[in-house]
Amino acid sequence: MTAMKKILVAAVVAAVAVYIGYRFMKIKEMSLASRELPVKHLNCHYIKNIEFGAEDITVLRDGLAFLSTGLHFPRMPWFSDEPGKMYVMDMLHPRPTAVQLQIKGDLDLSSFNPHGISAYVDEADDSVYLFVVNHPQQKSQVEIFHFVQENTLVHLKTITHPLLHRYIYVSDIMGHSINVYERKERERLLYLKAVAVGSLCDNIEVDHRTGDLWLGCHPNGMKMAMFDPKDPPGSEVIRIKNIHSDQPVVSQEYVDNGRVLMASTVAAPYEGKLLIGTVFHKALCCNLK
């Protein structure tokens, strides 16, 4: 009986070891924990005034770029205890400079924690509205702003809902792919395909002129989660051409090991320039030509 118990214990220990090893390899695979990339830089410069990340960036057809900065996210590093801020840049300027947007209206700015940005332009009068995901006290809500004058956002409304913390993501971070859906009648989405990108990609921006997708990605997710300034997380920008064709073209447009730019989240192109934002670091303005 004793021998049998020893055999059973050994079998259980072996099974647990195999399971732990398997789970470790799956986590390693999903997080790209050991992925190292060669550096591939562009002609870039840091964007002045952006010191604490630019988690999302969106660029309008007229060249106005909006940036969210200062995101505080659970279990992620941040370098400022100040509330988040919104910035605007004119991409038609020879050397664009980020200008802080003044926010007016009924919004608690002391807990403002901006995340993703969507923009809507009313074609009737060219009015610009921003929809900004906000996480005050780790909650999730959407703030609606009207962009007026040159540097002012007027807060119009806060949208809250129990399901707001679960969006439908086109970027499958853990699957290292971009999922493509077709919008159908009655607000239904039809899944078409997935395009493999080989990285943990965050936000997606579409080039208004070409339709290309630009992705801000994390080449090494474990380094971002286990932040060590001596071995910082890198940055990667991926571009997808002809995503609706049978053979989309996926290319690396920028890669850094974290010495220049840490933890990229978004890449927004406009007229030969590229803005690259991050979770908690700086932001770059690069020349593509």
C-alpha cells in the first residue's frame, strides 16, 4: 500500500509539473515574454509637453490630432500622480506642438483618467465631437466633448452603463491578430477573418487616404507588465495594407527596444508624418517620407 501511495504521489506531482509547465508555456506564448526584435527607427522627435504617455491618438482629415495622456491603469506603471489631460496638435504645422486642451463644463477633472478616443465630425457645420473613455476611480464611462475655438473642450455628457467595461475589440491582443467584421443591418456584426500580426497590438488607426491600418503594439508584453526601467518594454508599429484582400500585407514600420520609446499603444499617420503614443512614456512625431 505504501509503495502504491508513493507511485500515486509521484504521478500527481508529475502531472502538476506538466500542467504548470504547459500553462507557463501558454502564458509565455500569449505574452511574447521572450520576443526580442532588432531596432528599426524612423526620423523622429519627441512631442513637446507629452511626458506621461499618449495612450490613444486620433487624427482628423484636416490634420488636427487629439491625444489622451496621463492614464492610470491598475497594475501598470505611471510616472505622474496628476489627473489625465487632453492635447491637440496641428499636423499641418512644420513642427507640430501639443497644446493642452482646456476642459469646461460639469466634469470632475481631479479624477479625469482618459483612455481611448473616437472623433465625430458633423458634416453640416464641421463641428468636432470627441468620445473619450474615462476611468475615474477605476470605473468606466464615456465623456462626450465639443471641440471649440483652438484649445477648448466643452463637456456635454457622461455616458455610464454596466456593460461599458466590455467593448467589442477588433484587436485580439492575446491572439496576436486583428479580427475583421462586416457591419450588417440591425447593428449586427458578421465575423469575416483574422489577420495575424505576431504582436500584442493595442489601438488601431486608419489612414484616411489609403485605408491602411496602423497599429501600436507591444513586442514584449511581459516586460510591460513586470516593468523594470533597466530592461524596459519595447515598442512596435505595424502596418496592414489591403486588409480586405485575400493577401493583406503586414509590415513593421517602427521598432524600438525601449531605449527611445516604451510600450507603444497607437500609431496615427497623416500626410507623411506618424504620431506614436505610449501607455505611460513619451510620444513621438516621425517622418515617413
